[in-house]
Amino acid sequence: MRGLCYAALSSALAVCCLAQSGPTPRLVLDEAKPIVYIELDHIGPRPPVEDDEPDRGLWLRLVNNSVVPIEVQTMGTSTDPELTLVPDEIVGRWTRIEESDAPEPKKPMGYAAGHIISTELIHPGKGLLFSVPVTHVGRSWYMQVPFRFHLSPIKHGTQPLGYAQFTLEDIPESLRSKLRK
């Protein structure tokens, strides 16, 4: 009887090991990049949307590098109907700043999700171009954009919220001087 139990246990373990040694499910299209990320398209003029915004912006692309579509909320503006905005959060970070007489710039507010017009579906391998003021990234803060994977509805609750981050370091050093102009 013990021999039979050991044989059954050994067979079950072997099946489990074989099942685990199969191919790993593929979640990303390009394994060298994050599953969802923000990349710089260009730095250039943009109409200010809120008070105290500069007239220069980061033109960014939210890229879906996953095999599943993602959803992101989008907003329009009264200043430029062609300008796409997404809610973004400005997140402070600890940084060592060299002692200087120059005042630390004031951390901006991100765009709140209060004026949502629609939800944009971004298919695998595709991106969404949007813009934020150049001040949304700095030495002491970065921005992040919320997204959800476009999955089948569930009976209770919501699918988790993910964030794609964009930092000052994501801007090539050769272009960072354009932030101050």
C-alpha cells in the first residue's frame, strides 16, 4: 500500500514539474521594456491649460507593451480641442540637491481626473500621444499615469489600477536644456 502511495505521489510530482517546465506565458511584446511605459516624443510649444502653466510641453506617448489592451482616461481642453490630456499624478521623491541660492521650484499639480470625457483603448503594441507641461517632471518629482488592463468584466470589484511613470531621467540629457527655455 505504501509503495502505491509513493508511486502516486511521485507521478503527481512529475506531472507538476512537467507542467511548470513548459513555456512561460508571454505577457510583453518587447521583453527589454516595461509592460506599459511612457516615452518622450518631443519637447515643444503647447497652449497652457491651467493657470501658471508654461507654454512648453512634453509630448509623450503612453505605450502598451503587453499582449492585452489597456484603458486610459482622457480629457479635452477648452484651449485646444486637438490636445489630449490624461490624468497624471505628480509624485515627490527624495533627492540630494546641491546647496544653491536658487529657490527650489514649486511642485506642480497633476491633471485631476475630474473632467473625464472618455476612456481610450490602447491595443497591444500601440500608443497614445498626450502632452503635459514641462514642469510635470523635475529633480524632486516625477509623474505617473494610471491605466487598467482591458479585461472581461468581473461580478464584484474592479481590476487593479497600474501606473506608468515618467521621470526627468527619461529625457535624454541633450534635450533637458529645452525644459528651461
